[in-house]
Amino acid sequence: MMFAARFMGYHWNVLRVGDANDLGLIANALAVFRATKGRPTLIILDSHIGYGSPHKVDTSAAHGEPLGAEEVKLTKRAYGWPEDAQFLVPDGCVSALQ
């Protein structure tokens, strides 16, 4: 990417995580960031808009409009979440923030 080259030209530490859903890769990038002294770090995460949505992943529809009731059910199914839950905070989310 052009912007990565720009920041490398500024002598930043530029890291790329190829899968924004891989927590191990993210943890490794953060460890490198923390160990880097004397210059800023830019971490680039490659992600898929609408990840988990079987029919709208990587489409403009996942960005510009609601998924719709059926697609929401299918997405919840893909995540292993209760399909009828109206508001769900999965186990581990709150403890991960503490």
C-alpha cells in the first residue's frame, strides 16, 4: 500500500497484520510495538467488512445498509450465537476490557 511506504519513508515502524480476526497476530504486533523505542509505530490491519455475514461480507451492502433480519440470523449462526437474541454481549467481552 502506498500509505505504508510513506510512513516507512518517515522512518516509522510499520507493521501489517494480515487478518484482523487473528488475535495471536494482533498480540504479536502489539508486542513489537511495545518493544520499539525511538520511533512511532503504525499497525495496519487487513479486515473484511461484514465479516461473518454469509451473503454480504466484502460488499458495499455490508457497509451502507442494514444487514436485514435474515442475514443477521445467519451471521449470528456463523458466530455460534443465539439467533433470537436482540442484544448480546458474548462471554469474555467485558473481562477482556478489564
